[in-house]
Amino acid sequence: MADWSRITRITLLSLLGAGVIVYAVWFYYGEGGLRDHNRLRATFAEQKLEIARLELQKQELSSYLEAVRRGDRAALELAARRYGLVAQNEYLWKIVPLPTDSTNE
């Protein structure tokens, strides 16, 4: 004769085990699961590095701008050469060569 309590217990444990396996697969591969979490964590770390780099660049440009405001000649020369900035009493000239016409040669 069949022992129904033992069959029920084995069935429930099998279903519980299958449920745990399905949940583990969903937890790892599902939307918002562990893989998404790891990807978001890596993206967050990259963004923190980018923010730190931009903050450093901002500090360097702020100190450079302060040197321009003070009238530092080296900073003014660099501003004129690199960024095309000129003072109120200066003019900026740009020489643009004309394209060569191959039919006139």
C-alpha cells in the first residue's frame, strides 16, 4: 500500500526545489536581476570616474580663467592662441586660403 504522506512530502520538496531553481535563473537572467545590477554598477563606476575627470578639468579651467582675469601675460597669450580670445583693443585675423582651381593650371 502506498504511503501518501511520503509521496506528498517528496512531491512538495520536488516542487520547492524546482521553484528555487526557476527563481535562481530568473534572479540572474531576468530584468532587474543580478546581471542588470552588475551592469548598472559598472556604469555607475564609469560615470563617477568621468565626473571626477570633468571636475579636475573644471578646476584647471577656473584657475586658468582667474589668471586671464588677473592679466597674466602667459595666460592671455594661451587664450589668444588656443581659444581665439582677444582683448578689447585687439583684432583677430584669420587667413583662409582660396581653393586651387585645377582648370587654371
